[in-house]
Amino acid sequence: MPAFRHRAHINRLFDLCVSVTEEEPPPDAADNVHDAADIASPSPLASAICAVCRGTCCHLGGEHAFLDPAAIRGFMARSGGIVDPLEVVYAYAARLPRWGVEEGCVYQAETGCTLPRWMRAAICNAYRCQGLRKAEAVIDEMGTGRFFVVVRKDNRIRRSAFVDGEGIRHYPAEP
Ligand code: SF4
Ligand code: SF4
């Protein structure tokens, strides 16, 4: 991960934390601190589908990682007393991966997001692309336990895999 990307994120995060501590929280701020249900992990099958995709939606995270005032207020509320902007920045900076994904989010590593769910922006925990929403509907309605996942980009198939309770089987097998 190039150092300039870390620096860009840290500078932005510091400004964000300072503005959060200096401004009066909006009246509905407490309602916007997403609760445990919002930060629950997707099902193992849905997680496996995202793993085959390798976080395409995270590519939009860039150097901002979607962190906003609500995410910072949520972090402060759940951290057990961290409210100093420098300490907040330190907590996040400590999670920045050394090896990242080219043109991905600064927290996107080969194994997925390096932020625990409770430190992420609400959209990071809630977002489901159309393909994942369809798969989750099929899981809920039909109890399907296996899928064949095809990842496309620029109208070309980039990779594909079988996913089920046993894990991920790439087809064709990856080297
Ligand atoms: S939500 Fe969709 S785009 Fe995002 S990682 Fe999962 S499958 Fe990929
Ligand atoms: S913070 Fe994590 S979940 Fe959110 S965009 Fe970045 S890598 Fe993806």
C-alpha cells in the first residue's frame, strides 16, 4: 500500500474527527449509531459469495472508506471512552493493511476488510449488491445451500466458483 494513500486517509480522518468533536451532535445522533443487528455478519454462504467476488463494491472506498461523522460517533460510543481525535485516528490507522488492493479501499486487503464490523461505516455493513440480494432471497425463500458464482467485469468473466457449506471451489481451479 503506497504511503501516500495512508497519509491521505489519515489526514482526512483527522479532519473528520476534529469536526465531530467540535460540532454539536445532531438531535438524532443517538439513533444513527447503528446497533448490533446492523453490524451482524452476513451468513457464511453470503460471505463466501463476497469472497469469490473479492469485494468489488469496496473498490469505491478509495481513501475515504465511507467513514463519516455517524461512523466516528458510533466508534466513540462503542469504544469504551475514546473521544480524542488523535486516539481515534490511531485506532483506525493501526488497522490499515500493509499490503492492499490496487485501486481498492485503503482497508481492503487480500483477505477482506481489515476493519472489524463495529468500526466500519454503516453502509459497509448494510450494502448488498443486486447479485448478493438475489442470492440471499433464494437462501431465505428456498433454503438453497449452494451456488455457482460468476464474477464479471467489463462484460468478461473474471472468475467463477462453487460455494456451499464446505467452502469455495474455484472452477476452473485457480493456480
Ligand atoms: S456485496 Fe456484491 S459487489 Fe460487494 S463483495 Fe459482495 S458480491 Fe461483491
Ligand atoms: S472499510 Fe472495509 S467494508 Fe468498507 S469499503 Fe473499505 S474495505 Fe470495504
